[in-house]
Amino acid sequence: MIVVIGELNVDLIVSGTDVMPEWNREKLVDSFALALGSSSAITACALAGLGCEVQMVSVVGADQFGDYCLEQLRSKGVQTDYITRNPNLQTGVTLSLSTPKDRGLLTYMGSINAVAPEHLPAELLAQARHVHFGSFYLQDGMREHWSGVFQAVRQHGATTSFDTGWDVRNQWHREQIHALIADTDLFIPSEDELLHIYNVDSLEQVWGLLPDNRLGVAVKRGARGAVWSSGPSKELLAVNAFDIVPIDTTGAGDSFNAGIIYGYMAGMRDAELLQFANACGALATLAIGGVGRVSSVQDVELFRSTHALR
Ligand SMILES: Nc1ncnc2c1ncn2[C@@H]1O[C@H](COP(=O)(O)OP(=O)(O)OP(=O)(O)O)[C@@H](O)[C@H]1O
Ligand SMILES: [Mg+2]
């Protein structure tokens, strides 16, 4: 079983070629959708789509958006036994302004940062083969505790992974991330996030700064694909992205995470692993919302065999 510990929120996605608001004006946009948001939740759904048994640990409000998050998770096959309803909190919301090229996000925190160690029963962690969390920077209640959790689960043979997401407060917590990487089998940031964490201009400068005892680091680079650096060998491996025309890139990174986790647990390594994850990321861009299209292993294999790389 895979345990995903993380935030939950809904995404309100406004998409089109021009979604930039102008003060004191009204504009029409091409489309609008309500979707399950949250990096952790989208990765959980993508893992369930790939056939994994997934338990999500989270907190939502006792409101309609909380109901919606639970329904969505269940409909994608994610187990919700460890999701707490807190009547004193509103479920978090992200407003996403999305163009075919990029997107901007406005987030109301609500219950997003409410997960804390008290929500993590030891007996659940003892059953996990893998533990993942997304959104390092949004999960305020867990920030001090990740190393302890990861060390404990690795002691009984489980593997670990995390994604940082963007730091809304622009602090980047380099020392904490740097230390946590040593307890993390699969660290999966985007290139932009990694450059901010290490405060450098290019990936070439990052490799020497990563801890020597690092395990696997998979860096997401959007339409430029992904790079892998594994601790023991320190060799770099870059794989191009698939040549596709994305519809909405929401959740590409989170689906890529699921591809890396699933692939790694299934024994894939190196180029095969990166290509599998790139295909998961690319497939997620072909529908609106992070879980608009949840792919099975067969979907991913078919996509890989019928699409060229850039
Ligand atoms: N335009 C694209 N064309 C082809 N593949 C893409 C494209 N955008 C994303 N992907 C695939 O999805 C992976 C993850 O996307 P990306 O690098 O945008 O993650 P991210 O920055 O974490 O995104 P987010 O957190 O917004 O989902 C990429 O490494 C790539 O394989
Ligand atoms: Mg991301």
C-alpha cells in the first residue's frame, strides 16, 4: 500500500488564451471547470489509476468542497479512511488561470495546511510500502516532522518520496530540504523550484550543491522533459518530453510524480523510468484539471509506443 500524506483543495480552473483579469473590466473566457486540486491528491489519484492501492491522509472542512474532494478521491479509487473532517475549517480553494502555455494560481489556505502528526497513525505507516507527500511549502503542520516520518518508514523497508511545489512565501527552506533529501528515495521537484531552493541560475550549478548522500532526484522541466541524478553514481540522465500539444498543464507534475513512484516500485530505472513518468505527465496535459484524465499502465504504454519525443 502507498500512503500519501497531504493537502486537499478544489481547483476552480478558468482557461483560455486570455485569462488575465483587468481591474474594473469584465472579460469572457473560453471555459471553466471545478476539479480536485492539490499536488498530493492528484498524485494519489494518478497512482490509483496505475493500479496501486493508495490511502490518503488529509484534513478537509465539513463543507461542500470537502464532500467534493472525498467523492473525487473515491471515484478515482483512492481510499479515504484517514481523512479528517474539521468543522472549524473551510476546505482550501485554488483559483487557476490557465492558458495553453502557462498558469497562475490564487490559493485560499483553509484546511490545506492542517495535516499534523496526530493524523498519522503508526499502524498505517507500518503497513506502507511507500510514503509520498506533495506541497512541502503548503504543509505547515508537517514541516518539522517529515524527517522523523521518513526515517521511521524507511527503517521498516518502505521507500519515500516528496515534491516541493512552489513556495508561496518565497522562503524555500533550503537547509530543511537539503537534510530531508538524504531520507528520500525519490525527490521530485520542478527545475524552477530546485533553482529557487539552491538559489542558483542553472541546473548545472545545482548538482554540486545537492547532498552527497542523496538518493534519487528527478527534476521536472515541462516541455523539456526531465533529468535524473542518482546519489551513488552521481551520473546525470536527461530525457526529452513527448511531442504533444497540451490542453491544460494542471497536474502534469503530480502525474509525473506518480509515474516515477510507480515505475520505481515496479523496478524501472534510468531512461525507462524517466520516459514512463514523462508519458504520465504528458497524458495529464491532454485534459482539463489534474485528474481530468487518469491513466492506467496500459494507457501509458500505448501513449509511449505511439508518440515521438521532442
Ligand atoms: N508541454 C508539455 N509537453 C510535453 N510534456 C510535458 C509538457 N508539460 C509537462 N510535460 C510533462 O510532464 C512533466 C511534468 O510537468 P512540469 O515540468 O510542468 O511539472 P511541474 O512544474 O511540477 O508542474 P505542475 O506542478 O504545474 O503540475 C514534464 O517533465 C514532462 O514530462
Ligand atoms: Mg509541480
